[in-house]
Amino acid sequence: MVIPVHIWAYAFRIWLAAVVALYIAFWLQLGGASSAAVTVAILAQPTRGAALAKAVNRIAATLIGATMSVVIAGLFPGERIGMLGAFVCWICICVFVASYLRGYQAYAAVLSGYTVAIIALVNIDTPQNVFTTMTDRMAAIAIGILCVTLLNDVFGSPPVWRGLDRRISDIWRDVRGYARDVLAGNQENPERTGELLAQISGLRDQVDIVAHDMADGRHRAAGARSAMLALVEIVQRVRLLSLLAHGDPLAVTVKDQCLAALDDHQAEGFAFLTKLREIELSRPDIVVGAVWQIQQAVRFVESKSLLDDGLLSLREGLEPAREVHLPQRGEFAVALGNATRIGIALVTGATFLVFAGWPASVAALTITAILCALSTTMPSPSKFAVAAMVSFALASVSAGIVRFYVLTESQDFVRLAVAIAPVVIFGCLLSVRPAIAGIGLIMNIIFLVLLAPSNPQVYNPLTFYSECMFVAFALGVVFLASRLVWPVSALDKQHAAVRATQRTLTTSVAGTEYSLPALEFDLASRIANYVASAAACRPRREVLRGLLSTNDLSLAAASAHIYLEQSSDDPAIRSRIGQLQRALWSGNSRRLCAGARSILRRMRVSQAGAREPLLAAATDLWSVGMVLEREKRRIRHFCDHGAVRKGDIRWSLH
């Protein structure tokens, strides 16, 4: 296997940044100078934007954690039980908050929690040293961040947006193939739809990083978000267009225009469809179904145009046509489980250490807190523990060889730099392979922690052995806690996705105000969560169909409510809003279709500016009716045999 040059360059940059950070920390005579090199290992990312994004979150979280360290040390000076209890409560709160975040923001939340252990808990018997420890740690982290940032700029670390552009383009090819197959009359495949939505949702972390990539990163990130949402919208439009009757001449015409838009002829298709829509609306007896078909095609073409605009913004750094804010949602049960797990793990670990009488047990508890907190940000805490065990085995052996065989002959800094090079570079090479990326990253961090470079270097085998035992103890606690204390199985995650989708359906038909872009992406993310949690076995086809159909209904109902509210300036519409919203809640497709007809008739005498909301409301009501007509039985079965709760009232499909 040939390793590309840019991967070698990345590994060399990280090694050089660690060496420079250590040299500066030694020169400044900082206490705990090795924290500078550890910071470099933590920020080791192949791209500039990823390193900067993690650095920003790391420095902010360290500031919060340092502040809380001073507060807790001031409230409980010399009180072991009080300080330990305050720390456990604080880290549980941080883990709970992290469960509602993702990516580097979740990492920052748990970092602000275990920073208290690094600063305050290790000085539980010497609270007067808390401030000194805090300043040394802040200085070491700042040095590590500066070294990584400067060397990335000097050696030309690649930006994130190019890789993100390639991924979006690849997904667009898959979405285009899916759209062509469905529009050509082939049956829609729920597994394929779910996989596409999972791929789109998987772009989220990279999109968040792009904002830190370059000076125009904000516009590039906004363009990427707009393109992501456009891909979700296209999949959604294709699902609705699949409801069209086969052989209908208008349906054939509409699908042909959508296929032309897929080949970058959306301008001509949009002009043709809008003209065709005006012709249908001008007929004495408006056919709502015909207008609905054309309107769905118009929205499909608009989504394709927004996709092109978003990709242009991502590539050129231009401001996109729309600004989209994607939601960050979490499940309360998962967040509570994570917080409870780490609280029980820390209390149990502390109790064991007290009764075991281990020396320097605070250091063991600190390492336990760090690993337990980090495990909650991973998709599978138990797999994280296993990966960390493999990394620990590699790191401990490497650190022992370097510390007691390579560095014992002299205290030369050049010797230290050369000695750590093979291990750090090897870890970086492992970290660029997705399947074992975590092992490489964790190995470098544990290696530098166990090596603990200092000036002068300490060669105490007993201290080294104790530190290894502490890490092994912490990994054992993490593994047992992930298996025994409120474990979240794949089936639990599937149930959470189903319950969240059912709740959204209830609130959508009840008229709860939503941001449509946020709702569309939120529902797509739930499909992605279900598909990811069912990755070990094939997702249940009928459950996936039920999720997709329920999402179609939720989106159409929420959109209808929004456009009805926008049309409330019209007295005739205002007088009927309550009736139309009750029709949505009733789930009666006939009443919904009748309401759509009445709105389109009202459009004839409405002002020009009010026509678009009325048209959108009518077609969305028709969409609800169409979905209910075709998928009523499946949605009824999916939503607990036909009913989801609205407070003490049940929404029933008639």
C-alpha cells in the first residue's frame, strides 16, 4: 500500500508541532509542559478547518472549566467530600448538555466538565495551588493551539471545503440516479431512500467545520447547509411525485420537466411549469390534482436551483441565496442516561479507590472522569472503550521503551524529538484511516500523557507503572459502565427515532409552529439515526416505510399550517382557518381536498401578493390528503394503531 504524500505531510506537521510546543513550554518553564504536546495530539486533524474548529472549542471549554475550578475550590477549600460531590454534579451537567450537541461542541461540553478534575481535583488537599495549575494549563493549551495553527498555515494544510464538495457531489450523483429511477416509473425503495438521507445527514459535522476553514468560511458553510437541505428537499419531492398516476398525460409532462432539471435545464423547466400552472389556474373549473402535480414539479426545480447555488457558494465563498440554520436536537432519555452513567461510574470508582487505599488515587479518578466523559460523546461507548484499550496497549509499550531505553542516556531535547517521532507519525498514519482513526488519535494522546516529557526528565518505573494502572483502571470502569449502567442498545435508538417521529406528527397536525427547513432536516436526521442504529442488521422495511410516510405527512401538515397563517390577512381565509386546521387534525382526506378546492377558488379574487401563500396552502392540504389516501393504513399501524396523543386528546385516522 502506497501512502500519499499529503498524509506523510500531515503526520510530519503534527510531530513538528508537538516538538515546537514542547520546546516553548520548556523554555517558559511551565509546570506540566507536556500538556502543550498533548494539546497538539488532541488537535491532530488532516485539514486546517477541523484543527481550528476543535481549537476554538477547546480553548472556550478550558476557560469555562478553569472558572468553575476556581469557584468549586473556593466554595469547598480542603473539603474532600464537598469538592468531589460538586465535581460529580458539574461533570454530569456537562455530559447532559453534551448529549444535545454534536461534533466538537459536544467535545467542548465534556471538556469543560473534566477540566475541573485536572485543575481542582488534583489539588484537593492543596487548594492554594489551583490558580497556578490553572494558569499553567491555559498557557500550555494556548501554546499547543498556536503551534498547530501556525504550522498548518506554513506547510499549507488542505482546507475542508474541497473534501466536502467531493462528498456532496458524490451524494448528488446518487440522489440524481434515485430520482431518475422513481420518475421513470420504478417502485420507490425505502432502504435506498433511507440510505440517501443517512448520507446527507452525515455531512453535518464537516459542514460545521467549514465555517472555521478560511476567511470566507461563513459563506461556504452557509452554502453547504443550503445544498444539504436542497438534497433532502429533492428526495422529499421525488417521494411525493411518485404518488402520481401512471399514464396520466399531465403526470408524464411534469416528470419529463423534472428529468430535464436533473440534467441542468431547470431554467427552461421552471419557465414551462409556471406557464402551465397559470393555464391550469385560469380554467373555469380548476382541477386541484393537476395544479398539485405542477406545483410539486415547480418545487422540485426550485430545489435543484438552490442545490446549484449552494454548491457555487461552497466552491467560491459567495453568499448563498438562502441562509439555513440546521437544528441540533437530542433525546432527553439518552441525555439523562449518559449523565446517570457517568455519575454512577465516578461515585463507584471513587468508592473503590478509597477502600483500595491506592496512592495518588485522585490521579486515577481524574483519568476515569476524562475517559468516561469522552465516551459519552461517541456513538458506542463500549466500542470506544475497546478502541482505547488497544490504543493503551500500543501507547504504554511505546512510552516505556522511549522513556526507559531511549532517553536514559542523555537529557538532550533533540534526542527527545527524534525518539517520539516514530510513535507520533505512526499514530497520525493510523488516524487517517476511518476504520481505525480513533485508535491512532487516542494512542498519540495516551503515549504523550504516559511519557510526560519534562525538564529534567523523571525516570521512575514505579510512577510509570502507577500511571499505566490508573489508565487501565479507568478503561475498565468505562467498559463496565457502558455495559451495565443504563446501556443504550441499537434497539433503544431505533425506538427513540420512532417515538420522536410520532411526536413530530402530533405537533405538526396540531399546528405547532415550525421552521420548515429545520423540520425537513430534523426528520431526515431521524431516518438517518434509524438506519445507522439498524446497520448491524437490515432495517425493518415496514418500519422504514412507516417512518418515511409519517415524515411526508408531518411536513405537508406543518407546511399547510404555516401558509394558512400567512394567508390570514384575507378575511375569507381567516374565517375558515379554524375549520381547515380542524380538518388537518381530523385526518379526513375528503375534507382536506375540499378545503384545497375552496382555497384555489378564492385565489381568483385575491390580490397578486397573496396568491403564492394561498397556492402553497392549497397544494399542501392536497398533499396531506394524497398521503393519507395512499398511506393511511401504514401510518395508522405505525402510530400505535391509529392514534397519537395530543395532550389528553387522541388524533385518529378516519
